[in-house]
Amino acid sequence: MPRLFDHLRASGLSNKEIHALLETGKVFYDDVPTADGGRDVDVTRLAIKRSATRLKPNVDLAIIHRDPHLVVVYKPPGMLAVDAAGRPGDRSVVATVARLFGAAYPVHRLDEPTSGLMMVALTEVCQRRIKEILFEHRIERRYLAIVAGAFPDAACTVDSTLVRNRGDGLRGTAWEEGDADGRQAITHLRLVERLGPSASLVEARLETGRTHQVRIHLTEKGYPVLGDPLYAPAGVTRAAPRLALHAYALGLRQPLTGAALSFKAPLADDLERLRRRLLHHEKEHADLRRPAPRARARPAPLAAGIYLVHKEPGPTSRAVLQALTTTAAKGKLAVCHGGALDPFAEGLLLLLCGPATRLMDLLHTVPKTYEAEICWGKETDNGDLFGRVLREGDAAALTPRRLEEVLAGFLGWQQQIPPAHSNKRIDGERADAKAHRGEPVALPPSRVYLHEARFVSHALPHASTLRLVSRGGYYVRALARDLGRALDCGAHLTALCRTAIGPWQDVRPGERLYLQGEALLPWCASRIITARELKGLAGKKALPRGRLLAPTWRLPEGFPDPRAPVRGLCDGRLVAMLREDGDSLVPQILLGSGV
């Protein structure tokens, strides 16, 4: 099929004419205005209506059908279905239809971020009759959803009892049979298209219509909708600019006229662009989880020292580093990070600049605090939500007590096999590169330390949130994998956030917190050095031990002693790291004029 823009160009229209038609809502695909010139189209379903009312596609409401009793509209994302208390100035479908036709009566709703087809009755009689056939399941309603994960080829049906509070304040499937608040919900699911290895386009056909039914069933099935702020893990929520759900098909027999009505609305412009990105640019899958960049003033050049920055989900730690390297004193300062985060993860990242890069090895022995979301029932090849599912298991029997019992066995020093998709090197090459090529990767176990771990919330049997403190070199993805194996159900991470490294807490997105001098490595004892002694250190001379100042930050009780060297401070700057040798201090790391 040709691209829409190419077809219009071949029709003899100039680029200027094409842009004008698209931007004013004069180009219709399946009777829905579109401004996406990049979409592939079946030209038999395409029409140009120059006399149509001017509107902005994907922003303004479009009328698809009208008879004396019923209106079918295309609702853009971001528009309310009905007026909401406390939001008197916001647009709604019902209010817009009432303004256009003098009356409007709601019969069903779409969530505010959902796009697609929606019915509005023009008379109270029609409202009542439409609600009756909805209750009798005699209206066909189909949705398209872009979900995380590789949805299976075989179609399936989800039949559950939905309650207002599944135990964590959200709607969901009842944990126990016979819940008085529960209502049966049935959704038929099938794969429409694979969008690379980490996402799928799925059709959901409703047999019943409960609040958030599609979103809940897909999440509980293990394939949450991208951009869902309620039911999806944090990483999936950020994977799309809005809820990737679209009401694309509607079919019924009009109860008052007897006319057979059938409508389809192609995927909304913004979701169609997201679909193409996922399909054709696999390497950008993670980048979609980043919010759109905002215009900002050019940041000040980096100086020698350590910066605390917040890494968003999506880019690699190296990409964050490269983006800031251009501001490191016009690129003249060496820059490295103090411990990578996986692309799907977020949280605190340390950037070491200038002589501070020599301190990198001293950062791996201090506590690192994480919060992780674990999905039960599936193990993936890379340990996160964008990996290929290797095995599935039954998590129905999981209980908070059982999880705590198994978790306790992972505390302390352990031998941990790193994930195949990791930065560990095999014969000089990263294991991740070999795994991506499909080569077998067998990594030897590493000695790691988990100081503290506890579950802070559960949405069993589907997911749990874990908070942990570990030493550097610990793979949280491997912990999720090993927990799933110990429980014989499989598990992977759906979100990971590093909230602290030693005494340093995560900062706000876009913020850079600069550390130098006495703020660096505060878990080390200190020795004040004179300018004369500093010259001696430059000549590799030892110093008398003298009086050492106690660390200004203490390690958690029981945490392994990192055997940290002594800080050498001169005029408020960190100039050296010193090793105790009897009654002397010998230079271990020299930092020139200091940081």
C-alpha cells in the first residue's frame, strides 16, 4: 500500500496543497480525518472532502454518523467523554454533541486518553434502548492496543470477576471467589501485528463492558498497554506519550430504525506513528519511554568533580554521558559514569569529571539502593519487560509470606550468575553483544552482596514491588530471575529505579547536583594536608599519619567494610586518596591540583 502523502502527490497535488488539506481535516480515511501523511493507506478507503468542516485531526471531535436518534463520533485522545465535576472548562464529547444538535444523552464512555469511536444518543428513548442492547451484549466493540511484550500467536479469552478494589486501591480481578462487589468481565484477545521483539498490536473484542476492562485484562495477562498510568509498571507507562488504546470498530443494529450500522476508525495518528517507530526502528524501542525533550537553556560547562543526575528510562548510561560530554569544559575534561543503569531503568547516575574519574573504583563498594517492580509468571532472556519470554509458570499460589521466605535466602554474600544481556566481557567482547547475535553466553558466577531486601507492596499473583540495598556489581535483574526460578513460576523486572548511592539521593529529572572537595567520598576518613605536604605527595613521598578526621557519613550497620582509603584534603579540595602503611600514609590516587 502507498503512503498517504505519496498517493496525494501522485494525484497531482502540490506539497503545499497536501499540507493544507491534512492540517485542516479535509483528508478522510474510513470517514475519519487524518493528518498523518506517513501512514500506509488503501486508496479505496480514502476521500478528500474539501467542503468538510475545518478541524484539527486527532484534536477535534469528528462526526462519523448521524440519524434522528443517534450520533457516532470519533473522540480524539485527551477529550472527556462526559463533563467532569471540578473541570468546567474542559471539552467533553457529550457537551460538544449537545451544542451541535441541541441534545445529547450518554450511553457508554471512553477513558479520557483513549481515542476512537463512541456513541451518543440524541433522544432519551434511544439512550434507553442502546443501554439495553449493551447489557445484552448485542453491540460489537473492538479496541486496538499497543502492548509491551511479544503477544502469542494463538487467540485467547480472558474471563474474570472485576472488583472496584483488588486489594491495592485499583480495579482488578477479585482474589477470592464470590466477591459481592464483583462483575463478570469477558475480553477476547488476538494478535494483529508484532512490532519488533518488545511490543505487539493486539485486538481486544469486548463481550462485556466494565470500567478499564481491556487495560486490566491485558495487564493481568502479562501484556500491559503502553502509556497506561494506572495498571502498567512504571517502565511501560513511560513507553508512550499517552495510553496506547484505540476504539476502532463499532457494530450494531439501530434499535429504533432497524438499520445495520458498522464503523471502523483506523489507528489514531499519534498511535500510528508510534506503531511505525516500534516496527521499523527496533533500536528506538527504549527511547520511546523518554518524555519529549523540552527546550532548555544551554547548561553550564562541567567542572572537575562528581555530578548527580537522574537518568530517564530509555537511553543507555553511555548515551547520557555522551550528551553531557560536550559541555565538559568544551570537551577537554575526561568524563565517565560511576556505575551503569540498564536502558529500561531510571534513577541516580554519577558522572565523574576530570581527575574525579580516578575515583570510579572506590564507588563500587558502597551501598546502592533500588526499588524494583517484579512481574511473576514469565522469565525473559534479558530479565526485563522488553526481553523474549523463555518460560512461563503459574504464579497463582504466591503469597506475601512465601515471597519473604524465599527472598531471605538471597541475603548476604552469594554467588550470582550475571544476565547474558550484561556488560560483562567474554574474550574482550561484551556479553550483551554476543547475546544479541543469538550466540550462547555462559558467564561464570560473581561474588555479590545483598545487604537488605523487603517487599513493600504486592498485586499478587501478577506483580510485587521490592526495595533493596546491595553492594556494587549486583544485578537486580538476576535477582528477579533467580526468585522466579526458586518459586518455580518465572519472573522478570518491569521497572527499576536506583534511588541512592551511598549518602547521595536521586535528583529531579533535568537537575545536575555538583559535588567537590569535602562532599566527595564522605564515608572515608580524612587527613588535612598542607601545601608543602602536597608537593611531597607529588614526588610519591609518604606522610606521617597524623590526626585523622572521622568519616562524615557512616555505612549502614553490618555493611561490609569497603576498606576505603583516607581522603587528603588541601584548602577544601580533595587532592589525593591515601593508603595507611603503619604510621605513614602513602599516595594511592593523586588528583593533581584537586577537585
